[in-house]
Amino acid sequence: IQEDHLGSLPILSMVGGKWTSFRVFSEQVTDRSLAFLRLPRKGYTRSLPIGDGAAAFALKTSPDFTREEIGQLAAREKIVHLDDLLLRRTLLGYLGQLSLPRVEQLAVWLGESLGWSRDQVRKEVERTVAILADKHGVIL
């Protein structure tokens, strides 16, 4: 966490990572904001599960997700696109555990959960393969 100042107002920022997932960062920002406002903390979220427990699936380092796990992630993690699943809701994209057949299989399972047509599944695979290549240098 980095703190700068704009006049008398603190500016807190974090570089890298998915900041909405990092409870520690959120806690630090809350503590500093409350201190600046001179307000007491009323509670903590440390004991609450993230994503109704679905985050446990997302943090798996194995590429062996089941159809049921993908369905649970789709239902609880507000997934809209296939790349949401591969790059933001799981570690698969960052751990180099993707192949085209695996991406296609996950797209089918995600599509089943989200009500996608075959054409939409195909478009999601194409979109994700392009994002992986263009933005991350990953060629499947």
C-alpha cells in the first residue's frame, strides 16, 4: 500500500493484483480512512467466507476443476465472460495451466451454467484466446 497526499487529503493506492479480493488491503484502507475521519471501527470481515466459500475453488492451483465447481463459481462470482473465470476468478491463467482443449472444456461447463448457446460458447473461446494472446502473450 502506498500513501500520497493531495493537500491535506490522503490518497491510498495499490499496484497489481485484484484489489477487490485482497481483504488485507481493504482492512488497511478502512483503518486509515477511519483514522482520518476519527471514527471507530465497528466490525471486521476476517471470519466471513469470501464468495460464499466459492473462493476455495478459485484458489485451487490444480487445473482439475469439476463441472460442479465451475457451476458454483458461475453462480457466486458474477462471471460474465470466460476470461473472467480464467483470469480473475481462478489462478489458471496466471499459473500457465491452460491449453486450448482445457479452455474449450471450461467454456462448455461455464456456458451450461450461464445458459450460453453453442455459438456463444465458441465466441467466448475465441474472445478469451485473443485476450490471452494480445494482453498476456499466451498463445494456446
